[in-house]
Amino acid sequence: MPASTSSEEDRTPASTPLRPVVEALEQMTALDSAGKTIGKAVRDRLRPGGFKDAISGTWFGHAVHPPLTDVVIGSFLGASLLDLLGADDKSAQRLLGVGLAAALPTAVTGVNDWADTEIADEAVRRVGLVHASANVSALALYAASLTARRSGSRGRGVALTLAGTTVMTVSGYLGGHMSYVRGVGPNQTAFDPGPGEWTVVGDSATFKDGEPHAAVAEDTPVLLVRHGDGLHAIHNRCSHRGCSLSEGKVEGHTVTCPCHGSRFDVRDGSIIGGPATAPQPAFETREREGKVEIRLSRRG
């Protein structure tokens, strides 16, 4: 019996209703001036250190912005559902209050993530600016809704909440586009950990003590540094935003990313300082017949 095939009607469309809108935003050069100014201002104020590590999620193991958005969106959607179900207005007011309270830390973490990416990605710069503007508009509507409810105008409050939810839905789509299509947030080495078998990356004589050296193992960029205790190798693409670590500064066993200041131990790829949230894949090294070979570390 022949295998069944999907009809044209059953196939997932290549485009979604909002995709043309997003593509138009990505081409909107008029947003660049404001985006560059805001991005630079954020980066100037959020220098590498304890606070930036905290809002980036270095301590958490991945970005903290996505789980915070769940609190905000969940609270506001909960209020809308209670309105639709005709529940007691006090409960909806409490949920609106929770969402508004959680909005500030959520916004701070989101702006931080965006500012570290927009400098190298024009599409992210433009979409992120609209995403933030939509969020501000939605928050204004929710705040007005809470004010109206507390003054006894529940009907007006319900209408404002529904309007806020409409704007938030569009904003959420833009946020998802930046994360899942443009790759803002995920570990940049996740889909390219490196070769599992011994692979030649260069001549032994090429690698000088204390100097960062870039090489390629199959298709994986590799950073190699020779020290008195041996030759060390880690993934050269920074897990944070994909910058080349070989262009950074090496001090002892520490390499500092030239883009955002993340620091890694070249011996095992572990994070010494953020804003990176994922360690670098580390490689075992060996020297045979004048050649340096590496493979993905099998330790641990």
C-alpha cells in the first residue's frame, strides 16, 4: 500500500499572518537612530560586573528574562480570563497588580539582553525597539485599567484590560521572533559543540606560550592557548552572543570576550564572569608528529 502524502491544504504555510509585518519592521531603517542611541546608553550604564551578571542570568544558568515574562503575561492574561468569566473584580485587580510589579525587572532584563545584541544585528535592533514600545503601551493600558477598577469603573477597566492584552499579544509575538528566529538568548554553541573524534587543527610550532590562537576543527571555531601546564582548547564562539574569543585578552588561564566582557577559563571553558550564562565547550588536546589534535572533552 503506498505511503500517504499530505495535500497542499494540510501543509504548514511558509508564512504566518504577522510574518510580513515583522519582515517590514526588520527593514525599517528609520528606527536605527533611536535604536543605536538607546542601545549605547544601556551598554554604557550596564558594564560587566555583579549587577549585569545578575540580570543577564549568569547565576541562573540561562537568561532570566524569559521566565520573568511568564509572570507578567500570566498575571495579565489571568485578569482577562477572570473578566471574561465574570469573576470577582478584586481577584483581577490583584493579578493586574502582580503583573505591573513584575514588569520593571522584566523590562530591565529584556533591555539588557537586547542591548548586547542590537549592535551586531540590525533586525534585532529594529524589532526590539517596537517590542519595547508595545510593552510600554500595554503596561499603560493595564495601569489605567487598575486605576479605573479601583475608582469603581469596572466596565472601563475591563475594556482597558482587553485592549492591553491585544497589544501584549503582538508584543509577545515580536519577543518570540527575536528569541526563536533571531537567536537572542540561546547558547551560541548549542548546535555546534565540536568534533567528537581527534581532529588536526594545526602545527605544534604555531602555538606560542600565552598567545590566543584561532583554528578550525571541521566546521567548529576553536581557541587554543599554550601554557606551562599544557595546551588548552575551548570553543572560540562566545556562548553569550557569538563573538570570537581569540580576539579577546588572555591573562593566565582567563580569556575575556572582546564584545561584552564575559570571562572563561581556557582549561575547561567554565564561566569566571558574565554576562555569559553557558560555559564554553572544552576540548582535549594532544600533539602527535608535529601536529595538534583536539576532540570534545569526555571528562565529567
